[in-house]
Amino acid sequence: MQFTPSKLNAFMFFKLPSAFWSGVRVKNISQEECSTTVKHRWFNQNPFNSMYFAVQAMAAEFTTGALVMLQVKESGKNISMLVANNKCSFTKKAVGRITFKCNQGLLMKETIQKAIDTKEGQTIWLTSIGTNQKGEQVSEMQFEWTLKVRS
């Protein structure tokens, strides 16, 4: 699979339909960073008239997961990947269009190379920051990814 926003959005439709129907969309992907957006609307709201935390988590996790998938593909190795833990903090109501961005692609690349070189499983925490249309941070999500080269 090519790593373009449209290809990743199609992947999301087939493999992560709850994220797709909640409105999560990939806007940008490169070796260094990935960004997604999701708009607060009736379908993804909570009882407090803001975006449900799980929708924010799906959008944030996809920014980190897409970078992991991209770097795994670039390595040419068969590597398993799985989220082991996550942490979240919410600083403002998520209303309007929220953009999530992870810019740790090169750190992910180094971790994958370490897994290849040592033949040992590796873990890495990746962070995705959610901001509203004013540029104000609404949430910070961290995901601990585990990576292991399959033999």
C-alpha cells in the first residue's frame, strides 16, 4: 500500500470503520509526521456537547499507527506492532474541527532499526497533540507501541 492520505482513508474505511464513520480523516503523512482531523458533530458527541473521548483517541492513535506502519513498510522486514498502553489528558472542550498531529516518525524509524539490529522486541511511546481551529491544545494522547521482528 502506498502511504497517501487517500489510501490511508480507504484503509480506515475497510479496517477501522468506526473511526471512518466518526469522521476521522488523514490529512498529511510523511516520514516525519502524520496528521488527522475530525469535526465535532452529532454522531461523535458526548452528553456534554463536545467530542467523545474515544473519537479523539481514534484520531490520535491513527496518527501514531500510520507512522509505525509507514516505517515498518520502509524497513522491508516482517514486524509485528501493537498498542500496549495509552495515556490521555484533556485540557479544553473539543468542539469544531480538531487536528491531531504526531511528529515522531524519525524516532519510530530508529526504534524499528534497533529492533532489527538487536532482534529483540522494542517499545516506544508516541505522542499525538489535538488542537482546535484556534490552535489551542484540547488533548494530548500518548500510545506505547510494541514492535517485534518476526522470524
